[in-house]
Amino acid sequence: MTGLTLKDIRKSYGSVDVLHGIDLEIKEGEFVVFVGPSGCGKSTLLRMIAGLENITGGDMYIDGQLVNDVPPSKRGIAMVFQSYALYPHMTVYDNMAFGMKIAGENKQEIDRRVRAAAESLQLTKYLDRLPKALSGGQRQRVAIGRAICRNPKVFLFDEPLSNLDAALRVATRIEIARLNEQMADTTMIYVTHDQVEAMTLADRIVVLSAGNIEQVGAPLELYERPANLFVAKFIGSPAMNVIPAKITDAGTSTTVTLTGGKSVTLDIPTPVSEKGKTASFGVRPEDLRIAGATDDYLFEGEVAIVESLGEVTLLYIEGLVPNEPIIVKLPGTHDVTRGQKMHFSAERSKLHLFDADGRTYRK
Ligand SMILES: Nc1ncnc2c1ncn2[C@@H]1O[C@H](COP(=O)(O)OP(=O)(O)O)[C@@H](O)[C@H]1O
Ligand SMILES: [Mg+2]
């Protein structure tokens, strides 16, 4: 059982608090992604799990064992970084074998593990090459292979794809997903600021902001039921449209008046005491549909920008919140021109409502 337990984990650099008390349970074999904007503390948390950073406060358990003072080499962990850090003068084979040689592993075992790792990462035909003769994606796969060879109980990745161009990023991401299936018992923790990587790789996502956990959940859970505005805006692309609103009727359903004057009733209950309070109304770009002027539309506005991407069309609609166009994402191509007045609607079940502090009103 190689689960991890983090209890009130804190980190400060001098007087600067970076992590404010992280509580988290990670199960054996789980693929957990830490996601959040740059500087929120993802790498710091990962490095603390690896043992590369001291723990300022709280307790960390791996396999049920308190590891606060256990050195990195004794934690059964392997880590892959953004920079591959391969030895330039060593072949792919020797780069992957190096750690095991140092550890005094026997030759047959080294050979078996290197070849198995190379096979699973499709690197077999490159084993005799030097890193400089490989693409960025292949180099990162060598770095991953080197980590696999150490037979880790917990596999840590810190933004392993950020140095790769878009196409290689997708290919290597698929490689990592495949690896996760092959190594089903190995716990993996993966740090990224890219919500697409988080959504596609994770069993569970941990959303961090400014040193705190905002929400933990399965990818679609975060997408469909974000706990607050931060998660709502961070997960999904383009981001959820948010319109300031006022609660004009509360109860088993809630009526809000949006900035711009339109009144909308949502199937979301709110306590009667919320009546009169300010709130934020949310709707995702992909949940909006074109409506007729006589329909029960959600809002109207003027098309400011049309982006035709082939598979989808993005419309930027002005007229509701000044300088904050509403983004509409429509499948396929549409004959829409700038300056056109349009109406949009959305299914009631797809609407979101947040209180003045950004917390979600639960359905
Ligand atoms: N060695 C350090 N000394 C002082 N501050 C640091 C150090 N390492 C990280 N920080 C600060 O901690 C915060 C979190 O950093 P980091 O974990 O690298 O964020 P992320 O990986 O989410 O981008 C940042 O504000 C960063 O400036
Ligand atoms: Mg980082």
C-alpha cells in the first residue's frame, strides 16, 4: 500500500508563507494532478513529497510511515523535471542505467530494466544514441525511462511537457497516460499549470491557488460542479463567462438580475435570506446556443469578434458587462458578421451561481 497522507502541510521561506496547511489523501495507484497558476506552490509541494524541501509544519506519510525526516533516497520516489537533465556524454542506455549502477545493481538486472523501460517508451532503437541526437520529446522520454528503472513506488512529475512544442506535448502526454496504465500500482503525482493536461491525465485533480487547495475531485466533477469561482474559471477553455448579478428572488429556485437588466431564474435553491445580495452568474461558452429574439433568451448583444477555427466558432459578444465580452463557443462554422445583434440561451441545468464570496450555490 503506497498511499500518501498530507496533514496540515505548511511551508515558509523566512517570513513568507507559501503553503498554508495542505490536507490530502492519495490512494495507491492513483494518478493525481496538482494544477494551478504559476507561483501557487505546486512545485514546492511536490518537492516536499520528494524530500527535496524541508517541511515547515504538518505531517507527511508515505505507506503509512511518517517521512518528515526521511531523506529523498529512502522514500521510494522518482521524479521527472521540466528540464531533462540527461548526461550529454552518455548514451540513452547509460543514462537510464546510471542510477542503478551507482546503487550497485547487477548487470543482468540493469539490462532487463533498461530494455523494459525503453520498450514501454518506444525508445529501443535509440538506446545507443547520445541525447543531442534526440528530439525534445525523446529526451523527456529518456528522463522518464531513467525514473522507471528505479522502480519507484511513487512517481513525481513537475511540468514534464512544458519545454516541448505543441505536437510533441500531445504525443508525450499520451505516452505518459499509457505508462500510467502499464504501471497501474504505481502512484503518480503530476504538476502542471495546463488544465488540458490535468483533465486528460488525472484520476483526481487538486486545484491550488496561492498556497491553498481550492477543490479536489475527478476532472468532470470539477468541470460540472466547481466549488467556487476560482475553480469554475480555471477549469474549461475558454473560461466560464461570469456576469455580476443581484438575487431578486430566493427559495427553491433563484431569480437573479444580470448586469444589463435581464432577469434569469435558475434551478438552484438559495436561502430566503440571500434575497437582495450580490452574486455572480456563470455560464460556459460551450453551453450557449443561438436563440431567436422572441425566445426566452438569456442575453442579447452585439458580435465584436468572430473566430472561425473550423471545428468551432468563437463569438465575442458585447453589450452586457462593459469591456468584458461574453464568449460563445458554437460547434462547426457559422455565418456571423461583426456588429450583428444576436440572442443566446442555455439550458437551465447548465447555469451556475456563486455567492458574493465566490462560493458555489449548490444545486
Ligand atoms: N527557495 C525559495 N525561496 C523563496 N521563495 C521561494 C522559493 N521557492 C519558491 N518560492 C516561492 O514560493 C511560491 C511558490 O513557488 P512554486 O512552488 O515554485 O510555484 P509553482 O510551481 O506553482 O509555480 C512562489 O511565490 C515562489 O516565489
Ligand atoms: Mg513549478
